Amino acid sequence: MYQNTPPRRTIRLTRRGRLALIATGAVVAGTAVAVPLLSLDSEGESKPTSLVIPEGWRAGQIYDAVDKVLALPPGSAKKSLAKANLKLPNDAEGNPEGYLFPATYPLAEKATPESLLSYMVDTANKKFNGAPVAAGAQRNSMNVYQAVTIASIVQAEAATKADMGKVARVVFNRLERGMPLQMDSTLNYALNRSTLRTTADDTRIDNPYNSYMRMGLPPTPIDNPGEDAMRAAITPTPGDWLYFVTVKPGDTRFTADFAEHQRNVAEFNAQQKDGASTQPKPTK
């Protein structure tokens, strides 16, 4: 479950699009911060009273959200890590990715980046360090940090909650067979992007998060997973699947047969091509 550099295989595992929509009346995909509750300050101006962190946000998105909700210069939250004294597992080596737990956090009158990030990490520790998660991780021959890493991949890759257990099973099946994970989500993390399209050049980048070239799990989680993804990571759905692709919304296909997967990928590519051809051309 750790990194080596294997020969590159020509199997494309999966790709799907992800839209984050939090139904609190204040969060839409692409926003940097969500403030579902407002109050008035002494001058009658509205101010946020809580911060919503959606499932699957990366640490960078969360830092930006904290800066915005606290009206601080960009980069303030990230710089605060050095003095935040976050209670992270040793495997994290000071990187809170995966442990900034998605939830709604109240904003105290004197909230700081350190207090908010600590609140998130403390919440994650309460969720992840309990007996069910620890026992589930041990049952699958991994530690809790590895379980969080798998959950982060599941969070990024699964199109629906119902698919999460199957995605987790694909991860386990590939690890057990000594196959590279070949997850586009880890490449997107390496390249700090989110896209449906992965090129052959992308799969050859020299990066520890390139799961096309590196064996095992990425060195850290790739986002901050929620409880459903974590549950899937410790109790994956039984099955022999090795491949999956979301051909279109609501149609994710899992298979153990590479030839069948190739047909599914071809259908996905055709759907993408058809979708692109129906888009209006940009004006010059």
C-alpha cells in the first residue's frame, strides 16, 4: 500500500465530474465559502455566524473559505498552520489534508484561523478514532490514516452515495492484486485542478500523487471526506470489480472485465464528444 514506481500500464480506470451543492441555501459549486446563517453587528451590517465545509473540499479550498469568512488577507489560514498545533496523526507529518472534517462550524466572536482549523481536526479525530473506524481499518489490514486516504479517493470518485462502497472495493481489489490505482482524482490533486479529461501526458508526470505511475495509495488524502465515504472505506461492498467509469450522470458501470471496461470508456468518450459538439461556440 506504499509507493514504488511500476511499469506504466495502459488501463484508464475512471473519470467522473463532481458538482458540490450544499442544500443550506447558501452553497453552490465553486464558491469559496458558505454562510447559511447571518447576524447583524453593532453597525447593522450582516456578518456570518457559521461556516459550512462541504464533503470533498481540499485543504486549499478550506483555507480560502476561512480567510474569506474571517475577512483576512488571502493565505492567512495556510500560514497559521505553523502555530495552530493541530492534533494530527504522525503519518500526516503536519499536513491536515483529510482531517479538516466537513461540517457546519459556528463562528465565535473572536474566531481565528487556528481555532477554526483546530475545531475541524478535533471533529475529525472524534469521528475517525472511535472503535468502529479503528476496528474497520484493522479488519482491512490498514491503519486509520490509510482508511482516511481511501475515503478521500472514494469521496472524489463516487458519483453517488450508493456507489461509494463499490469504488472502495475497486481500490482494495487493485491494491491486493498489485495493480496501480490509476485514479484521475489523484492526478487532479497533483495538478491542483478538477477535470473530466486526463491526457496520456498527464499520466506520465513525475509526482507522488500520480497513481498511474506509482503503486499503492497516494502519500496523503486528496480531499476531506465525510462519514459516508469513511464508512465505505472500512466496509467496502463485496465484489470483484477492477474498473469503473461514469458513462453519464446516474450511469456508473463497474466491471472486472477489461474488454467490457474498454467498451464503457468508449461510450463515455462518445458522450463527451457529443456533449462538446452541442455546446455553443465561444464568440470572438
